[in-house]
Amino acid sequence: MKTYYSNKPPTTFMKVPFVDLKTQYHAICDEIKREMEEVFEDCGFILGNKVRAFENEFARYCGCRFGIGVASGTDAILLCLKALGIGRGDEVITQANTFIATLLAIHYSGAKPVLVDIDPETYTMDTMGLSEAITERTKAIIPVHMYGRSAHMDEIKRIASKYNLYVVEDACQSHGAIYYGSTVRRTGGIGDMGCFSFYPGKNLGAYGDGGMIVTDNEELAEKVCMLRDYGQERKYRHVLKGFNSRLDSLQAAVLMVKLRYLDGWNNLRFKHAELYSKLLKDIPEVRLPRFEKKDFSHVFHLFVVRTEKRDFLINYLKERGITTGIHYPVPCHMQEAFKELGYKKGDFPITESYSEKVLSLPMYPEITEDKIEYVSDAIREFYGY
């Protein structure tokens, strides 16, 4: 039987955080301060010039006509569903391994979340399960571009077209990822509407909460613009029961600067993923993400491996100054908050199995090769290689 050296004292020590926002900030702080100073001078703090400018830039980046800034990624999904007229009595299908925010947005719309299992290689929606989950109440599909990799969008759109369903992309982990299918487009710009989160740790992160909806549909864009701002078509003229969900100008200023660097940062993430894979490829106990398929790009919001000895490994790495994460330890259908959906253990076996094995290693553009080597060496030492 193989020995795992979970109690072996470290021979070297290096602090490796899971993310490092401070280093990134120091590299661009002068630009950030200039953009924010313009907001202070302009005093357009809510839906001001910076918001409009960033909406236009981000929509163009995604290959879409319209961008609408909102308060969070959760609100982005909710407002999309509201704009599409989805509500009580309707069903919306998404995947079981997503973050709970996807389900919360569906719930807040009044619709019922319906879950499917995942593709074991890509961690994205299982399209066979998707077809089987459709009922006469189904109105929309929310594929999640999990960990930074695009879902199987050609097949998802084919199924949606067959059953006359909307496709709302949860692109909250895939800023800048490109899908090479029947069309070559960035995630978020493939379905009817695309949703993004700008939570600080995202590939494109604000210095607080924020979100964005992108679409080519002018009517839907106008509806979302009203919904995010109390349902008003103009000041004090409320035609919809809306929300207060607006991206503020200071966050837009930060995001304008960071968008200029996004492709470069994503390229670095990909190189880091290649180095991790090279250093860990001969450890059979560690299953690495697959990203060599030409029809998917991966921007590695997270670098996720699978291992049977995850919890022991987490502690071993922690003793050596290495911080890791789990995305996610409890699947949505097993959360108490959604017990009314009636799912039980065993309903989504791949998601459930992976939730006990997935481990996210440190991944951010500024991580250095020596830190990746240090993390990889620690994993090799744990497994006795």
C-alpha cells in the first residue's frame, strides 16, 4: 500500500496565496487612480459616463451590440430571466455543480431550477441529461462555463432551438474565453443573453461587487436597462416593477483599466496551467483538467484537479504555506436551502463524486514559475514521487 506523507515536516517553506490581488493592483495602481479621480471630478457616481463607456467597451469585447452594467453576477442572471418573461410556473435548467447563485437567481425570478449532471471531462453541462430534463414547462437553459471553460454551446443551442428555449449563459467564470464551434465567439455572446460577475477574484474583477449582461437583442437590452433602475423608462416614469441593481461608476472605472489587460492576463493563466500540467502529469493519483481540445478555449479562472486524498493534501499544502480552495464542496441539490426541489443523494453521481475530490490550486496571472514549481513539488512529495 502506498504511503502518503501527510505528517512529514516541510523541508522548504514558501507562502503561496490562492489569489494575489495586491500584486496586480500595485502593477496598475496609477492607471486605476487616474480613472477613479475622473469619477470624483465628474461626480457621476450612479450610471455615469464611466459606466456607459465600460458597457460599450465590454460589449464590443464580447462581440455583442449591448452591455448593461448591474450590481452583481447574480442580478445579471435574475434580470435576464425577468426580461425574458420567465416566472412562476416555469422551469429553467442548469447544471448541478454550479455555484448556488445560479439557482438563487432562477428562484428569485419565480421559476423552478431543474438540474442536470455534468460532462466528466469538461465539468460543464451534460447535453444528454439536458435533453432528458426538458418538460413542457421548460423556458430556458443556463449553461455555466465552469472554471473558465466554455460549455458545449453548439449542442446546447441545437437543443434549445428544437424546443424553442432561451439560452442564458452564466459566463461568471469565463471572461474572455473563446468558443470555437460553428461560430467563433467569446463566451457570453453565444446565447440569447450572457451574464458576468465582476467579483474581485474573477479574471476581470472589480474592487467590490458588480456584474454585466451582454446581448445582441435591442428589445431585451432596453428591458434590462429599465429593470435594473426601478423599472423606469425615464425619470419617475415606471413601466415595470424593477430593481435597484446598477453598476456604480467607480467600479466601472476600475474595470475599464483592467479590461485592457484581460487577454494578457488570460494568456498567463493558460501558461501557468501548462506548467502545472507538465509538472504533475506523471502522478496518477491527481487527475488534471483537459484543455487540449481545439474547439474550446480555457481561461483558467480556476485550475482544478481531482484526488481521492484531497483533505489530507489540503492540510499538507497548508503546512507548507500553500492556500487552496474547493469549488464546490456541497452540490446545490444537497444544500438545505434548496431541499424543496426534492433531489436526493445519488441523483447526480458525477457532480457528487467530484465534489468530494476537486481541489483548486493557486492560480492568478502574477503567480511565478518558482511558486508553481513549489506547489507541484509539495504535491509530488505528498504522493511519494
